[in-house]
Amino acid sequence: MLSTWTLEILKPHLGDTFTVSNSPGESFALVLKEAEHLKMEEVPTEKDPPRKPFALHFQGPISPILPQHTYSFAHPALGAFEMFIVPIGPRDRGMIYEAIFT
């Protein structure tokens, strides 16, 4: 599922809440705050990549901080999926997490 996602698929979900499961019975709400293409140098390749690399930034509570890990996510329109996120620091009274798609 994630392998077919593009920035265009995710941008309509800016501001949406995603439920992230940390352990059985424990879940957190993360809000999709940003979705943007990664600025990368043009590197010639033999074939075009299946998608342009992009990053998603989610905001969650300031505490507890979820360590970098693959978590179970759920979204009403996108369904259930596993995604690797990394905490990148506090902003606007919350913790920001990043997911990179190449």
C-alpha cells in the first residue's frame, strides 16, 4: 500500500488525524501537518523512479515521545498500515514526527 502512495494522494489529508498504536491498548493521535517533495539533486538514472521522494510531518503530544520505530497507523479513508516515523523535535506545543518516502 505505502509503495503506491504519492504526495498527491496524501496532500488532501493535511489536517487529518491518524491513530497510531504504540502497544496493545495504547494509541496516540497524530495530525498530518505537512506533506512536501524532498529537494534532491537531479541524478541521472536509467529509468524514471516510480514517484518523486516526499516527506510527511505529523504533530502529536509533547509527551510521551514516540521513539523512531515502525508503528501501526489507522486513518478513516486510508485504512490501516505500518509506517516508520522519526521524532524530529518539538514545535507549536507538540512533537513533530517525520516519515520519508523515496
